[in-house]
Amino acid sequence: MQILAGPIVQILMTAIGFSGGLALAAAGITLIYMTTGTFNFAHASMTAWGFYIVFSLYKVLLGGNPYLYFPVAFIFSGILGVITYLVVNRWLLKRGADMVTLMMSTLGVDLAFFAFINIFADYLTATYKVNTRLIVLTTEDIILGKIGTFPFKAITVISVAIVVGMALFFYLLLNRTKFGIAFRITVENPSLASILGINTETIYLFAWFMGGAMAGLGGAILSLVISGTPTVGNTVIVPEFAASIVGGLYSIYGGLVGGFLIGLSQKLIINWLGSVLGGNIVVYEPIIPLLIMAATLLLYPEGLAGIDWRRIFSRSKSSRR
Amino acid sequence: MMEGILEYLYNPLVLSILVNMAVFLIVTLSLNLETGFAGIPQFGRVLAVIAGAIGAGAIAGRMMAAMMGLPAGIEYVGDQNFVIVGELNKALESSPLLSIGALILSLAVAAVMGGIMGYLASYPAIRLKEAYLGITLLAFGDALQIVGMYYDPLAGGTAGIVVPDVFRFVGTGEIRFLSSTLIILGIAILVYLYVQRLARSPFGRALKAMRDNELAAKVYGKDIVSLRAKTLIIGGALAGMGGALWTLYTGSFKALTYNRLTWTFWPWAFMMLGGTGNNLGIVLGTLVFSTVRSLIYAYKTELTAFIPINPNWLEYLLIGVIIIAIALFRPQGILPEKPELPLSKKKIESIRASLAKGD
């Protein structure tokens, strides 16, 4: 029994770390979508840049501790978001471009960022003679202790702490500050917000910075949970999209919850299936988030945030009465 | 003169441009039907393409093997795949009629498979909106690719399979690639004519009405659900044929080839460059892009001397920048959509003249 409990604990640890990264990135997608109406394909490369920033600074350039470079990943991908807004998205929003044009323009941005990652990876390989095409940092994590015979890695705690901290930050920002009120008005009704003298562009700029930065931080977390290639963004973008959509696209907390729902079920369901049906099934892991997303949308076409929780709650209360 | 042209066509670069252009033209036209005319954000184009490729490569091939009395079960995609397809090729080579029949069978199976995928996609398409729909369709496409990659009994998994050469009736060797390219180009032209006719038909006008104002189209008695479902089925069937032709041309099927970037996003870029909602623009956009891609691919080694980066990334950079530039500066594309007249201009003029006389 002890032998069996070990792997399950370890799988759960990995699943939690993975979900934290996913949740941050998904909330970033939601943040950008709810403010600017842009469904950001470039999140793939922003996540991958976060991944590569941690790898290159920790493993190649400076060394030390991988967590030291999380803020760098945060700021770097945030700057990528700001560039995307200032160079592309801003002008399209001013013109009132439709959803599909907004979405496709970020695909163009993604291809460019993706090219830059590869150029950077080639440069690292040429200059420092390191393999940048398959990165494994999962073994480099700080070990806090042991559960049975299995190491308890720091990333599990840190990933949850970052997500909770981020949720708390947004809660305080949106509910306790003037900027937060301005933000919420802009989301509800941008033209009314401008009439009231709110500079909506500042709000959009903030959303793009934070959206990109959260993708970068998500990528930094993922770098200690999964192994990666330059196409890592392409692999994680689908569960990120799924998490954001399941969360409902209109609530940052929805994105965070969606990330945990998708991430945990992806890792846990596939392990359960693997133990029941045999190891061959494990390759189908990427399909699980897609199935969960499809099932959620068919039940609730606007995701989890589209459900009127208050109504369900009050109905159950009234039925009790 | 004719020989001069033939000599020129034997150039592998020209062939590559032509065949890329023809296959992607079919796929992009199908995308334009769904996105340009019907307004469905089809981010899962690869779904029908890969279904068509599997239909032509694995299903039609098995049907042929079964007809010939060769093993058509799991052996067909397994170790014996090479042997069985070799036997099939021998039979196809002996009879041109059989070979043409095989081509038609493959395309028909591919169209049916693509159509089925379109029908499946219509289930979310009538319930979800905009981004939700686009990402759901994208997810469908990815899911089928993953199944194709890892479920070996379907089409050989990661190793892939070889596919019966249905172009055997035009010969083997160099002439085979040239003639099959021309045949694929011919099919692409037929698809263009069909889609163009469809766009000008009452059905096409109903699609545009639905795209521009769903409520108004409903008020005028258009059945939105059936319009969307029909569009997705037709579009899926056409895209399936596109995927099938690529498999048949290259003579092999590998699920890895049919990825989201190449078969969903590239057609989107082609469509945006040419002009969303304008079939002639699609032809232009596809021609420009496939020429650029083929040129970069062909001159990779020469390019490396001039630029400090790997030309692979140059391709991504270039296409990314083009997409951004189109979105920013010419969102309607090179050839913007024009109102399509249901009859030719001359005919309308003559009707107008006769009406004026009648008064």
C-alpha cells in the first residue's frame, strides 16, 4: 500500500504544479479577452518565453536558483504583451476591428515571437554549446522534504502560493482601489468609461502587460514541471485555451479555477486511465482538456462563469424553506 | 513551344509551387466558404483535412485491398503495409481504368469523411458563439490529429503508411509528378468554379445575409441551423478532398504532417491576404504565399549565406509580419469582397433595357 500511495502523492504534486502554471496563463488570456475582446494566440509564445527565460538565465547564463528568475520571466513576457498592444492591438481597437481580425493579428504576433525564441535558442546553442531543443529542469527543483520515499518539491507550494497571491492581488485591486473601479467600468462599458474621463488605453495597456506577464510566470512555473522544446508554447496553449474557456472568459478567477480544473483532471484522469487500461493510453493525455472543455461548453455555453451561481444558491435555499 | 513549356514545368521548384498552390487553394476556398461567406470562425480546418487524408490513405486503400482479395485488416497499416501497397500499385499500373477508378474512389471517400467531420462540427457551431466556437473547432482538429498519431490501427500512427499510387495511369517517374500536379490543378480549378457558382447562388446569398445580420436573415425565413450545417458539410467535404490530394500526391500518410499550423493557420493567412469573401482573392493570396514558401524552401542553403539566422525562422517571421501588416493596413485583403451579381452584367443590362421598353 505504501508503494502505491507514493506515486499517487507524487502525481498529485506534479499535477498541482502544472495546474498552477496553467491557471496563471489562462487567467492572462481571460484578462486580455475581457478588456480588449482579443483572444490572444500569442499566449503560446509568451508562455514559451517565460520557460526559456528561466532556462537560459538559470542553466546557461547566471546560475543560482531557478526561482530568482521568475520575476524576470514575469516582466519580460509582460513587455511582450505591451509591445503587442502598442504595435498591433491598439490600432485595431481604434479602428473597431472585428473579433476574427483581432484574433488573427495575434497569431501573426505569435509566429514572430516563436521565430525569435528559435533564433535565441540557436544563438544559445552556437555560443554556449548547450542543448536548447530539449530542456529538462524538473530535476533541478529545490527539495523541501520527503513524503515516504518521494521528494517534496518546492514548485508545488510556490505555484499554489503564486496563484493565491495573484487572486488576492486582483481581488484587492479590483475592489479596493480607484484603478480597479475604472477597470471594471471599462470592461462593462468602454465608451461610458471614456465619457467619465477614464483613460481606457491605460486599462488596456495594464491588461496586456499583466496578461503577458502572467503567461510568462506560468511558463516559468511550467519549466520546473514539464520538459520542453521551443514548441512548448504550442503544446500548452490548448489546455490554456481550454482552461480560459471553461472559466468563462469573463472572470479572472474563472480562468484561475479553470486552470486547476483542466490541469488536475488532465494529469489525474490520464494516470487513472493508465492504471486501468494500461500504459499505452497515456499518449492521449492532450485530448482530455479538450473533452472537458467540450463537455463544459455543451452544458454551459458560456463557461463556468456564465452559470448564475447566486441563482442556483438562492434556489436551493428557497427549496429548503 | 509545347516542349519548351514541358521542360520548364519539369523544374522541381515550379512543380512544388504548382502543387502547393493547388492543394492549398482547395483548402483555402473551403475555409473561405465557411468563414468568408457564412461567418463561422473555422479555426479547426485541419479536422476535415486530416479526415480526408485518412479517408484516402487508410480507408480507400483498405477498400481497394479488400476488393483485390489482399489483407485489409490491421495488416494493411502494419508491417505488411509496404507489401500490400506494392501489390496494389502493380494492379493499378496494369490497368489505367482501374487507376482512374481508384483516384475517384479515394476522393469520394475523402469527401464523405470530410463531410462527416463537417456534420460533427455543426453540433457546436449552432450552439456556441465567436471565440467559444473558434476554440472548440480548433480543439476538435487537434484531437483528431492526436488520435491519428497514436492510434496505430487507424493509419499507422507516428510511422505513417504508404498509400496506393492512384496516379499510376499517367506513368511513373518524372512524368508522374508532372501529370499528377496538373490533374490536381485541374481539380482545384473545378473546385473554384463550384465554389464561385455556389457563392452566386441563392444559397450563397443566404449565407452572406446570415453572416451580415443573423436576425434579419431569420426574419426573412432563412433556417440558420440548416444553413450552417450545410455550409460545414460542404466545406468539410472540399477540405477533405484537399487533404486527400496531398496524401495521394506524396504517396504517404503521416498524421504529423497534418498539423494545426500548416492546415488551419496557413489557409487563414492565405485567405486574409487575398481577401476574405472573395474567391478570386483567395486564388491570388494562395498563389503569392505558396510561391514565397516554396522559394524560401528551395533556396534555404543559399539564404543561409546572407542572413545570420536559420531560414526556417525567416519563414515564420515573414508570414507573421505579413499577417500583422494585413490586419493593420488592409484588413479587407488585396482583392476586397465585392457584391456578387446573380446574373452576368450584360444579362442584367438587357433585362433592365427590356423592362424600360415595356414601360
